[in-house]
Amino acid sequence: MDLERQIQLLIDNAPQDGITPNLIAAIAPALSAIAQKLRHSQYYILQGLESNWVLTTLSNRANPGLEKRVIYAFSTIQDVSLIPSAGLDPQIVAKPLPVTHILFQLVALEPVDSIVFLETPGKTTHTVEVERDELQKLMQQQIKSQHQRKEIPPDIA
């Protein structure tokens, strides 16, 4: 599914409260810009029975006190087995999600530091990490930019 269609699905499925669809439309360029840097239009996310995403805590080998909480996004269903702990729990399933939907959800996932996209099927060596804080900043800039454009009259010159 192409990125425009993914964004339209986000807008269509958003609460029709007069705010959320407009907000999604405003941040769509930011979602698309990041999604275009990734290789795949959909990824598999590990989820529990209640559709909550599986969080993995990574520790720094040099500094064990330094931790990062990530969610893995797999390019194929077979790649789930590349992460040793991923397939151990029978109540965990891998569900395909459009890439823009994953990015949109990342902003709301407070305990998550980033999503690690495994880009090359069959390998864990080529990954792209999208940090939640950076994505939030990009979206805030996009909203601010959209807001400023609407406040400045087009015939100001």
C-alpha cells in the first residue's frame, strides 16, 4: 500500500472530532518523509493478546545502567525468529502494519524510546532506528509550520 493511501487510512479511521483528522493531515509530510527513508511499506510488530506491542529493554554492554526501550519492526514474518526472545511466548503474535501507522503510534507510546526497523530480510545487521523524541520534534515543527502558514495572509506582499 502506498504512503498516500496509508495516510488516508489514518485520517479515515481517526476519531471524527474535528481535530484529529486535521492533525494527522498536518503531520502527514513528517510521517511520509520518515517512511520514505525505510525500505518497506509494512512491517511486522510483535503484539500480545490484547494488541499491546511487545517492548524490549536493551542494555548498554559498556554501561549496564544505561537502558533503552525499543519495539522491533520486522520486514518479513520469518524475521521474527531473528530475535531470540521473540518467538518464545505462544501468546505473542506478529501482525503486519503499514509503516506510517507504526510511526504515528510511536508518538503515543510513552515508555518507548524508539522503534528499530529491521530492513534486510534474514539479517539483523541493517537496521534503522526511529527515536520517539526526534519524531515528536519533527511533528511539532510540521504542526507549527502548518499553523503559521494559515495565519499569514497569502496576499501579504
